[in-house]
Amino acid sequence: MFKLISVLFAMVILGGLVLLGRLAKQKIKIFQSLYLPESIIAGAIALLLGPGVFGAIAQLLGTPADGYFASGVFPEDIRTVWGQSSGVFINLVFAALFLGESLPNPKSIWRKTSPQVAFGQTLAWGQYAIGLFLGLVLLTPVFGANPIAGTLIEIGFEGGHGTAAGMAETLTNLGFEAGGDLALGLATVGIVTGVIAGTALAAWGRKAGYLPVEPQDVEEGDAMKQSWEMKPEPAEVLQKRRQLTQGLLVDPISLNFGFTAMAVAIGWLLLQFLTFIESLTWGAGGFELIGAIPLFPMALVGGIIVQVIMEKLGLEALINRQLQERIAGVSLDIVVITALASINLTVIGANLETFVVLAIAGIVWNILAFIYLAPRLLPLYWFERGIGDMGQSMGVTATGILLIRMVDPKSETGAFESFAYKQLFFEPIVGGGLFTAAAPQLVAQFGAPVILGLTAILAVFWIGFGLWNCGQIQKRLELEKS
């Protein structure tokens, strides 16, 4: 147990680490060229100053095992707070994901972004299928890895640091104690290689002529022109917000945090309700699925519910999207820094073969899928559109956006719009969604071969659908031209 003052100082130290991360990025050119977020640099600094590196060196130099620096620079109570922070703050990140976002007509969105959904889903299910296959033929029989290890490519690469941190407790409860550290390590490898590979592919695309100087104008179909700059809120929204908040003596960010908290609370109630239903039905026979799902995917559903309710009540103007992004941004920084600071390097070292195989397999799959499948699944601007999904599938959403900006700096291809809308059909399922949360439990309950079959079928389905859908859109556009 720790005291509240320990929480305060743990957050104060995190703030100092963020400033150190920013300073390091300003001074060290390679950090700038890799576009590494300051939170990752700060987390790496905390990891180096922790027991795994600084503490180990101190002990080698003769520091007693019970000496202060034997466990690194940070006191034990601070590290205890950090150890629990990532699994807590990830709920706020997912709760705020759709708050303040007007949810458009799903049919209209699907028409614009269905190719993007097909490619993104292909990447995700392919990561599962490849990881589980390697687990069956190599990792488990040769290296003795837990069969759940096959799910780590998707958790670490597609899910990123936040999902990896949020899944750590679930993996531990399933008897795979090394899973959380391996997933965080894969997330770190993914985000670095994602930027490096994306930059190299962008250079290759320009040389090969895949990035046209003058993008073709597309008025409808699956790509639309999209302005990169954030659009100001409509005057009527601002006027309605002023009317609704008149006389309120509360800070706007405090009010919006209330909506984020409400989303988490609804997610928790949903999880409790589903757990209760499970205990009365299939769970009575010993099969437990809902109980192994963490809170954060349900918090995402809670956020959608809050948004819909506020729209029905005509109070949606109270939710400020920009403030929700700030709440999620701060929470995500805390998740990333504390998760990296808490990585057990000894665990990764003890499972190095499994870690290296999964990392290489994930990187190779994502790059080859981009080169060979993206041109066949994305009918328009396949390079600009595909590289965003490849970046997301190797790190975080921000990596995908970064690569889109790299190849489409004027935002004239609609890549960003389709990429953003795709998340509505993507995040609730994979990349930190419900299946990501349930996959380790499904492997533990039904076995890796069954889940390998399921994920392989889904990967093949999305490839098949993507090929058919791409052909249909191309035919429609040809008819419109003629």
C-alpha cells in the first residue's frame, strides 16, 4: 500500500521526466528523425534509472543489495504507484476516444471508408494468425513459450503501449506473467520500426512513382478531399455551450472530466452486468470469458453511450472535443511513461528468443501486407491510405497519422478522413478492442489451434471482401467518368 502523498510525488516526477524527454529530443538528432514521442523517451529514461539498469550497475559496483541505489534512483513507493498507473489511466484514454465526436450515419461512413476497414482488419487478424502459427510450430515446442504468446504481436503492435499495459494484469492472471513485459517491449520495437520503415517506404514510393505530384480529384467513392487543419467549432455550438454553461462555476476541463468519468463508470457497470450474466449462463459450466476482459474496452463503449445520450438530450455542446483530447493525451502520456518505467528487463532477457521471433514476424507481415495487399484492397491513393494503417499496426494511431502527413502533407487525398472514420469500425474490436481483450482468455480456454483457425478465417475473409469491394468501387468510378 502507498499513501496519497506518494501518488503526488510520483506524478511530479513524471512531469520532470517529460521535461527531460523534451530536452533530450531537442538535443539528440536521432530522436527527432525517428519522430519519437517525448513520453517514450521519458519512459526510457525512467527505465534506465530503475532497478533493471541503474540498480543492476550499482550492485555490480558493490552497492549492498539493501542499499538505496540497488533498486535504482526512484523509491519503492514511487515505483509501486507507477506499476499500477498504466492499468488505471488507460481507461480514461479509451473512455474519451469518441466523446465530443458527432457520430455520423454509419452507412455513409462505411461507403467512404470500407476499403480502409478491410485493409486494417486484414493487418490485425493477420498478426493474430501469424503469431499463433509461430507459437504452435516454434515458440511453444522449441522455446517452451506459453501458447498465449501468439497473441502478443497484435496486443503490442496493433494495440500499442496503452493496450499492452492494460492487458498486463489479464496476462498475469492467466498464468503468463512474462506477457505484459514482452508486449510492452514489442510495442516499443513496433513504434520505432514503424517510423523507420514508413520513412523508407515513403522514399521508395516517390522513386517508384506511387506518390503523384498532383493528386487526382475524387468527388465520391472511398476517398474525399480533407483539410488537415482542425476545423473551428460551428458558431451555433459555441453559442449553445455558452447558454448551457451560464452561471456554472466549474472549470471546463473539470466538467469534461466528469463526462470521461461517467463513461468509465458506465463501462464498469456494463462489465459487471455481463459478468453476472456469464455467471448464470455459460460461466456456470466453468467457461469464463467476460471475467478476463479488462475495463478499458468497455470504457470505450461507455463513451459512445454517453455521447449518444447527450445528443438525444440536446446537451452534446457541453462536451468539448478538444478538452477530451487533452484528458486522453495526458492520460496516455502517463500510461506510456509508467509502463515503460515498469518493464522487467530480466523477463525479456529470459524470453529473448520468443521476443525476437514475434518482433521480426510482426514487422515483416506489416511491410509485406502494405506492399502487396494495399494496392489490391485500396482503390484510390493506396500508398497514402495504406501507409497510415501500416504505421498504426506497428505502433500507435499517432504513427499512422505521422506517416500520412509525410506522404500527403497538403491532405488532398482523403487519407486522413478515411483513416479517422475507420476507427469506428476498428477500435471496438481489435487494436485494443473487445477481441484484443478476450484473445488471451480464448486461447487459454479453447487452445491455440482453434483460435488460429478462427483468426486465419477472418483474415482471409477480409482479404476476400477487400478485393471484391475494391473492384466494385473501381467499376463505379469508371461508370461515373464515362
